Amino acid sequence: MGKLGTFLHLLKTDRRGIYVAAFNNLAHTNLFNNVSDRRFLEIAYRVRMGKKLDLDNPTTYNEKLQWLKLYDRNPKYTEYVDKYRVRTFVRETIGEEYLIPLLGMWEHAYDINFEALPDQFVLKCNHDSGSVMICKDKNCFDKQKAVDWFESRLSKTMFYLTREWPYKNVKPCVVAEAYMEDDATSELRDYKFFCFDGEVKALFIAEDRQVEGEDTKFDFFDSDYNHLDFTNGHPNAKRLPEKPINFELMKELAGKLSAGIPHVRVDFYECNGKVYFGEMTFAHWSGMVPFEPEKWDRIIGDWIKLPEKKG
């Protein structure tokens, strides 16, 4: 049967939860690298979502994200997900003033010039999700640990973990940006706009990401800032976040950056009264985290109008 066949057979047993964790670990190895993109997504969706993936007639948000991974492969998407090279697109589309100041870029972590960096900064990889280190005091920052960690991240290709095609050909590097913190909230809140052919339909706000002992909070709102009664990946905050001062401006900017794209999430920060671009994401949670209640998966899915196949 082979390792892959044995694994798929075990998924059908009552010990499924154990094998979900096993699949997530195996996805970080090369076991699935030679599996076709479609077959990988069918397996991953079955494991992570607990249901069969319908790619022939996708109706839900999460199903349509898998379809878009396979069949909407615009070469420009590679630039848009690249946290370094997207800066050119943002500069040309909405303006330099919305970019967080860039402090440096290095193709290898061991080339990072810490001496040239200020006392506070943020390091991140350009080619994946979650590779971020925040330095609030350079005197206490473990530089060697950072170098080793980022060098290991640069060798990994996110595409094989999620089959999100835009990441497949991103040239990895480490980027340093200015450290930013809003005086009112003592953090840097994310405002993540769900855009459909240039139209903002919803957003969510991420809070408590850097609060020790606290789970990150996600609260979803419609385009008029009415709270939406569902969760997706993280719980709601006990106290709803106030409407950002620059809400309408961020919606306008998100619309410009997402024009002509069936679906993309455009993220912004609001810091001390100013708006800054965060990133562009084509597959929120990679399209493999349930909505509660489940009906919202279909409601949001209806907002995506699938284009002709390109892949």
C-alpha cells in the first residue's frame, strides 16, 4: 500500500484526530512533494476540514479557495504575496506614504547587518507566513538565534505545505522594517479586508497577538462595520474593537490594490492616526479552517465569482 496509502487508510479509523496532527507534521517533510496539487488539496481538505472537497462544483468559501489555488494562476500574484517585492506595486498603486519604512533586505540571514539597525526593528521572511521576529531592545536581542532561525526558514518553500501557487516562485529573503506601535492600543492591530474584484465585503480585526497568555482574537465586520456573528480560527474579543479612524480610507485603498482579482485579503495597520500596508493574502487560513456557524462558509463563498480556469 505504501506510506501514503497506509496514512489515508488510517484516516478512516476512529483515531482520526491523531492522524490530523500527523498529517500536519508530514506536510513539513517531502512525503507529499510528488503528489499532484489537486490530489494534495483533496487529501489535506479531507484531513483538516473533515469532509470531501468538491472541486467540480465548489460552493463554499473554503472550497472556492482550493479551486482558485489550482486554476487562477496569474503570474502577478507571485509579486503580490512577496512581502519585499510587493512594495513596488503598493508604491505605484496607492503611494509610498502607506509603506512601513524599510531598513534592509538580505538573501541570507547570516548577512543581516545588525549594527546598522536601530534599537527597535522587525525582521520577517518575504516568502511565507508567520516568520516574524520583533526586537524592542537590540541589547537584549539574541542575534545568533535569529540568524539560525531565519536561515532555516529561508530553505523552506511554503507552496508544498499549502499548494498556494503564488508562493511557489517567490525568491526568499529576510526583510527588516521599522518597529511600530500604536500609542492608544500599545500594539499594532491588523485590519484585514476581504476583497472581491476590487470591492470590500468584510474585514476582521486581529488583537492580542503579542499578549503573553492570551489567545489572538478575531472579530469580523461587514463593509459598514457591523459585527458579524461567527468565528474562524480564533475567538471573538470580549469587548469589540472600536471602528478605526481611517476605516473608509483603508477600504478605498484595499479596493484599489485588489482591482481585477477574484478574491484577495488586503491587510493594513493603523498606527497613531496613519495607515500602513501590511500584506496581500490569496488564501485566508489556506482555506482549511472551519467557520462557526458553518453557514458563513457558504455565505462568504457566494461572494467569490470564479473566473475561467488558468492553471
